[in-house]
Amino acid sequence: VPTGNLYSIHFSNIFNLTNATQEISREEIIPISGTTSGVNALGLVVFSMCFGLIIGNMKEEGEALREFFNSLNEAIMRLVAIIMWYAPIGILFLIAGKIVEMDDITEMGGQLGMYTITVIIGLLIHGMVILPTLYFVITRKNPFIFITGLLQALITALGTSSSSATLPITFKCLEENNKVDKRVTRFVLPVGATINMDGTALYEALAAIFIAQVNNMDMNFGQIITISITATAASIGAAGIPQAGLVTMVIVLTSVGLPTDDITLIIAVDWFLDRLRTTTNVLGDSIGAGIIEFLSKDELQNGDVEMGNSVVEENEVKKPYQMIPQENEYENEKPPDSETKM
């Protein structure tokens, strides 16, 4: 074979390889959702719940572990509080890096706008249709009169973006405006502010589906059910503080193999949506308290009757001891001077 032909064949192969590489680089690489390597966040949540239940059942034997985890939680919270001072700088560069990677910023802005509108509509349907309907079906009372008494608490939740910070106002609105029994509010509201995050669960599920669509991932029915269940479980662990849903969002994304880096896409609008979902959380807690008071009305009345009977019994026990000095007074009472003279 002549040397010239060898060189021509060699350069032809290099040229074809270069063209093939360029064609591959032009192709759109579509990620596939599924299992990913790394930490199984959902498994950790399930294990932690089971471990916590066992420690709770151990009573005195588990006191040392409870104190250890309480101290560990306090230390981590203080560390997070320090880190949060520098969080805006990190978030700035995260968003900037994501914007640089975008091919069409206008298209991404439109998708983000549709995501925001979808979350708002979902929260409105849940807060103004589903919750009032549930209240009416169970109590047969006008739910909007009940909601009117909560306006101050809802406005406070919208401003503070924290269901825990809104608790004192929620107590006042329920007990003074809606006349809900204190025994119900003092139990339901603190628990609800911790675990009843229905607005957060709705937001996390929609955010996960939005991130999947941005990455051109096709979600099947089983994955959507997994997202819904995981979002509900993750919302229980979310703290009642501003933007706590972004932390638990990682659990939802990793459960179906979605990229966690894309959380930065929704940070730009999360400050606004966080206020709306907090308002929905407070509304859900309050309506739950109203429903529980209605369902436990007989038990509350029986408790009042038993308390009244116990007070009467205490008074009857005290009566003989109160009458003894009166009888002694009459026995020892001396007749008037006029009678003794007669």
C-alpha cells in the first residue's frame, strides 16, 4: 500500500471521528429518573422515626439517648444559625451559576412563572375550597365565618413566614374570636405548628414535578405517588421557620432520583411562595382545632361536669368543719341581761 494512501486513510478516520464527536456533543442528553448513588435520605427518615419511637418507649432507660440527641440538635441549630449569616452570598453564586448554564433564559423564566402560578392556584384550592368544605361537612357550620375570625393570624403568618411565630396570635383568634375551647387549642396548635404542614407538602410535590419537567424527565404514576408520600412525610419534619421546606426538599428529590442542584431554580421565588404556604399551614391548623373541638364536644362537657361535681364534693366535705364553730357559738351563747334579771 502506498504511503500516501495510508496518510489519507489516517486523516479520513480522524476527520470522521471528529465529526462523530461533534454530533454527539450536539445531541441533547436527557437524564433518566430513578435510583441514584449516594445517601438514601428517605431510608434515613424512616429509620429515624422508628428509632425515635423505640427510644420513647424505653422511658427512663432511654433518657440518656434523649438528652444526647437534644444536645446534638441544639448544637446543630446553633451551627446552622451561624452559617445562615453567609447563606445569601452562597445563594447568589448558586443562582448566578445556574443562569450561566441556561441556553434560553426567557424560556426558563416562563417555566418558573408557570410554576409559581401553579403553586398559588394549588394553595388557593386547598385553603379556600378543600379545608372549608371539610369543616362544613363535619361541623355543619359556615366555614367562612370561622375563617373571618382568623384574619389577624393569617395576616401575621403572611408577614412573618413562620407558623411558630404566629402561634400567640392564632391562640388569641381561636379562643377570643371563634370561642374554641382552650383545652383544644393548647394541645392542637403546638402540635399542628410542628407536624401539620399541608401547604409545605403541596409545594414540595409541585416543586419536584417542576424540576423533573425542566430536566425533561418523564415521571410515571408510581414515581408521582412516591413524590406525594415523601413530600407529606418530609413536611412533617420541616421546622416552623421561614424557608424550611427547601431543606426537606432534598429528601423528596432523592427519593425519585432527581438532581438536587436544581433546587436553586426555585430559590428566586421561594421567599414569596413560602409566605403563602405558611398562611395555608396556619389555616389548616386552625380548622383542625375547630373540627376537633366539635368532635370532642361530649368529652369536654363530661369533663366540665366531673370537674363541677368534684368542686361540689369538696365543698360538702368542708361543710361540717365550717358548722362546728357555729354550733359551739350557739351552745356557749349567754342569755341577755334582761332575761337573767327576770
